[in-house]
Amino acid sequence: MAETADVVVVGGGCIGTSIAWQLARRGAGRVVLLEKTGIASGATGWTSAIVRMHYTHEPLIKMALFGRRMFENFADEVGGDSGFRCVGFLVVVPQDEVPTARRVVGLQRGLGIDATMLSLEEIAEIEPRLSLEGVAAGAWEPDSGHADGSGTANAFAEAARNARADLRMGVEVTELDRSSGTSIRVSTTAGDIDAGSVVLASGYRTSGLLKPLGVELPIKPVRHSIAVVKRSPEFGPPHPVISDRIQNGYYRPEGSGLVLLGDHDPLEGDVDPDIETDKQPPPSSIARHTARFASRFPSEVDATYRRGYTGTYDTTPDFQPALGAVNTVPGLFVAVGFSGHGFKLSPSVGRILSDVVMDGETNVADISMFRIERFVEGDLISAPGGYGKRSLT
């Protein structure tokens, strides 16, 4: 006989653990989280963990603001240490993207975010070591920064346990069945569970669980490469997190002397179904990352390459998540397809999914644009303004 649960959450990354914590603390009943490997063993464990609120869509700005506020007060709200460091977030843009940056900053300021458009002179005041070649303007968020993916997910997991959620490691979900009764049968490598509700936060593998239910969710597992370099001794204090829209890369400080370098484009990497196998990035991507960094910071032409690794982007056709209820399967919910920006949204996604599961709606943000049905309807989300679909959408 199958055991029972009120809610089963599938996935032990920052999204799944945040959802399980919110459900348990709000009294959703018996909450069981299933993870086939371990907490933060997938994309969360390799994330750059950038915390910023610069998005072209207002719902994402609201969700990111919710997250930034939680990161700022993480010890009090969640417990544990998210590793959040408030170093600021600077976007540098070419001339043709200045109107989009201005529009985003206007939206942010309307929501109470401390965001400002910067002239070249003002950029130089904030980060005088930065080359402004090709830069027309900047957008600045002094309250943003970066955190730690593994630390955040493990803190959410511990908070969920403290709220009496049942977290099970080494348990893989193999099938979902909604053919009879009022519950969803969750078949696993450790037995079956009949759940009143199921939330899938299982990354690109979610598509395989949905397909037998007649639900199409196109997700590509894209391998995202990151290079870690050591700054030169004379560089000085860490720079802000920088989004370089001219060179399509980012530069994120790590500790007292390192920098993480990566690509903006969610599709800049190989589609790899063997994504969970630890693989080193190709030399060409390391060369691209380090050349960009040296170009933007001329003093770092001899910065020391320390290591490289690859993370996972669960990428959808419009680079936006599937979020909320699956209308054709009562009791089933999804939070997947974040295309590289799930970490910073994880605090709000936990709250939103707990709202939708327990109350049928949420007031954190209007998530209707992220409905899973848009993919079969051909109603993909477009990016307003000039950023296109490369990043910051």
C-alpha cells in the first residue's frame, strides 16, 4: 500500500527547498521533499548566485525584490547563512540599449528599488578601474550583490526540517499517475506516495515526468561554463557584480581575491543530456571569459586562471520559467525552466508556490505570463525593449 502525503515536492535545489520550507511553515500538512541525489547537487550547486533586480518584466522585478529583501535578512527570516554580500550590481549598456535600461530603472524606482541610471563619469566614480570602451551608460543597484547557492539551499532545507517537512535524499521519482482517485500517485525508487498535491521543481528532468500525463514542456539542459580567476595583487578591493551588455558577459567577485566569469546568453553552451556528469569547460570558453575580463579591466591582463567548471541552465524557448498550476492535471504544479536566473528568484518562488498550492492565488506578483500552457499555445513571452532574449529579460 502506498503511503500518503499532503504535498510532495520533487527537487532539492534552491527552488524545491524554498517551496518545501514555505509549505511546511505555513501548515500545508504532511510535506515530503524527494531528491534523487542531495541538496544543491544539481544546478544550485554550480550557480554564480548573483542577486539583482534588473529585469525587463515587472513580475520578475517584484519577485527579485522579494528575494533580495529575504537575502538581506536571511538569518532572521530563514536561519543559517545564505552567503549574501552586498557589493552592488552594475549594468553597462551600449547606445542602442540605453532606452531599455532607462525603462527598467523607471519600473524599479516605481516599486521602491534604489536604482539609478549612470553617466560615464558616474560609472567611473563607482568603478574607476573599469574600461568604458563601447559603453554608453550604466544602471546601478547598490543594494544587490551575490550569495552562495549551496549554502542557501541547505539553509532552506534545514528550515523546512525544523518546520517538520520530511526531506528524503537518494529517492528518484520515476512516474506520476493521476488516473484514479483525488490524489496523484508518485512512484519512486523507494516506493509509492499518494499526494494531494505535487510540485515539480526538478529542472530539465521535469519534461520526462510530464510527458506521460499529456503535458508538453520543452526544456533544454544547457551546459554553462564558468572561469575563476585570481585578481592581481595591486587590483585592490572587490568590484561590484558587473553585467557587461557590450561583451555579453558577467564578472562576479568571489571572496577577497577571485572573480567568477560567465556568459550572458542562456544558449552559449552545449545542449547536453548528460548534464549531471561533472565536465570541465572547453578551452575556447575559458579563453573567451578571460579575454573579456582583461578587456574590461585592463590591469588584469595577467590575472591568474585558477579553475573552471560547468553548471546547468534548464532553458525554455522563451528563457522564462513555467510557474504555477498545470491546469490539465488537478493538484500538479511546476516551478522549472528558469534558464539561468532561478537562484535570485528562489525566495519568492517558494512563497508563490505555497500560495498557489494552499490558496489558489498569490499577491507576490502576477505569474499568469509564466503559465505552462503557453508553450503549446505558441504564446511565448517576448522581451519588451532592446535587450532581446539574451539576458536580463
